[in-house]
Amino acid sequence: MAGTDSNRQSRDVFAGVPAAISRARHLTADRLRAWGLERLVTSLELAVGELVTNAVRHGKEPIELIMALLADRVRVEVHDHGGGQPAIRPFQRTGPEVGGWGLHIVDQLVDAWGTHTTGNHTIVWVEQAL
């Protein structure tokens, strides 16, 4: 994993392995605390965990976590090279596609979220107001 950091933006790159999920959550919490935004740690740490889980499960590496402290909000992006179009889907409690809760959770945790896909590059972003 390689990382860059400035006072207002950070970028970290992960392999597409399950350990990336925990590492991304911890980096999110650390950055928010460094920015004095302790009150956002729980919601954004959980949202990032869900987004990186999806990238590991459905995308292709490298996975990038980009965080930016803007004037009125925090923006977090998770990039992967799977090219899929993430969307809220019905829950699947059994069968080979068990899941579907992640983006429902993200939708409840953050002020805004969305996706952008070009070719084989997928970006899922979230924003939380300050």
C-alpha cells in the first residue's frame, strides 16, 4: 500500500484483499481525527468499510481511497477497476448472491453518495456535511 497525505487531502492504494477493508476503515478514522472531525468518524468509517468491501468483492485492484476536506464537507471516493455500476439492490438472504445491504447502509449514513463509471474504472463517492 502506498499513500500520500496533505493537510486537506489523502490518497491510499490497496490490493483487492479483505485486509484492505480494515485498513481503509482505520485510515478513515485517523484522518478524520487529524482534521478535528471526531463526530464524523463512526458514520464515515462504516460507509468506507462498505464501499471498500464492495470494491474487494466486485471490483478489481488496485483499490484507491481518496479523502478530501472541503470548505463545507468531507468527500470520500473509493475507486476500483472493475467497471461495474454499483446500485442499491434488493436484499438477498440466501443463494449465491447473498447481500445487498451495503449501499442501503451507506445511503442512511451519509448526506450524499453516487457513482461514476467509465470503461473499467468505477468510482463510488460519499459526502458528509461539516
